Amino acid sequence: QQLKDIVGPLQRLVDRHSYCTGVVFLVDMGSLEEAYKALENVTDSTIGVVNNVSTGLALEIGVGLLGGVTHCKVIERVNREDAIVFCSESGVDAAERIRQLVSQSLPRTIGARLLTRPFKQLVANGSNDAVFSEHRVCAVIGTGDPGVASVPFVALEDIMSTASASKVDAVFGRWLDASELSSFHEKLLSNMTLQNVIRSITILDPERLFHEIESAVHELQR
């Protein structure tokens, strides 16, 4: 297999074992030794990549590493600050308005920085953007998906929709408990007043917004 064919499976494997402080990958081809480069920005674990390993040799790896016989590259674990990145196709100013909306709605300070980044920059750089090496980015929130495969994306419409509450909870649930999440959702709705909607209409999808209003009216009538 080529490196490009295993990047996705490797990232999913690391995600499933994110509780581990260290992981060693054994590869059977020298070209796959460079696999560590695909994992530098997606994990805080210390990763070892050992090349030219057959099934028989697997039992000798411990001795080989201790004796310096087997070549190995190690990514030292780095403690990076958690972050949530905000972006918008309408520009950094629109992204900042989204960031402020979320920040003002949080019931308390969370253990993550709220950062804005240019949408086009994220699209162009992907997971190689500096923000992913400087921080452990837990999610990207915005009006459009910049397509960073290693980080979950939450659309602005999702944070306003009760039907998509689980997406928001999956991101903020690592810092907020159930009651705080409920308060967060309520504040999001109350902060999105008519005045805010008018001021922020360029960063919202009107069709999705009207659908939410229609659903709310029907529920009120019921």
C-alpha cells in the first residue's frame, strides 16, 4: 500500500486509542515509515514508527528497539491547548460574529480557546494549517465546511437547531455537563434575537432559518 492509502485508517485507529499516551506502528515497507507525518497534527500521543517488520520479527521488536538494531522514528508528545476554530465564507469578520455568539452563550469559561481563521486559508492548507499544530483543534464551526477531514465540522445552522443538538453536545460535552449544555442551548437561542438575525443575516442560511421559525410556530400552535 502507498502512504496515501493508509492515512485515513491510521487516523481512525489513533482516534479509537486516543486514551493511550504512546503508540508504536510496525510497517513492512520503508516507504510507509513516513506515515508519522500524517499523524503529527491529529494526536497528542507519543508515536513510534518501526519499518521492515515481518510477523516473525514482531516478537523481536522489543529487543531490537533496546539494542538500536531496528530503525525507529518517534514523535514526542506535546501538550497542546484545546481550541475550537470558527470560519466563514463571508470573511473573518463574519467568523468573529459567530465566535462571539458562541462565547456569549457559554454558561462559563471552558478549557478551550475560541479562535477565528480565514476560510480560504483552511481550505488551502487543510490539516497542515498552523492552527492544527499549535492547538489540539476539537471542532471547526462556521457557515461552510473547509473540508479538514481530521476535525469534525459543525455548521452554524446546527448550533441553532434543536434537531442537531447532539452535534453541538459532542463538541462542548467534554467541558460542560448536561445542565450546562441545556443552558448553553437556551442562551444560544435567546442571544439570536431579531436584531442579531438582521445584523448577521449574511452569515446565516435564510432557508434553514425560516424552517426553524416555521417549526417553532407549529410547536407553539400545538
